[in-house]
Amino acid sequence: MRIVYAAILLSWTLTAGAACRTDRPQEQPPLPDGEIASRAEMNRAQLAMDKYRLQVERYLDCSALNRRQHNTLLSQLEMLLEQYDEELLEYQVRENMVAEK
């Protein structure tokens, strides 16, 4: 009976590891210029940012990174998202979606 439990546990472990295989995201998506970007460009950028964020989060969850590597990648993601938010705000101000900054 212990052999059966060990086999089940081993198969779960191997399956979990296989499901967690992911590559490190290589390129950050390009940022739009909020002062001149069209609505379609901003929508595409939003989708690209969401996709990239999910890839990074999945990689961070699945990878055996040391603390410094983990924090560096997380900081890069946060900086990119902050830059995107600034461009989005520029776009929204230009399109009169929000009050002036």
C-alpha cells in the first residue's frame, strides 16, 4: 500500500513540476506615447501589459530564483507598469477623460 501512495505522490510531484515550466519573459512590451497614441494603440498596449504582467507573475511563481533575482524582476515589472500608468494618464488628460493632473 505504501508503494501505491508513493507512486501517486511521485506522479503528482512530476505533474506539478511539468505544469510549472515557463520561460523568463525576455522583452518588455513597448510603451505608447500617451500624448499622441490612438485609442486602439492604448488598448493594444493595455493587453500587452496585462499579458506581460501575467507572464512575469507566472515565472516568479514557478522559478527557483534567489531573493535578489526575484526582487529585481518584480521591481522591473513595477517600474514598467508605473510608466504605462503615466502614459495612460497623459492619454486620458488629452482625451478629456480625467481632470488635469
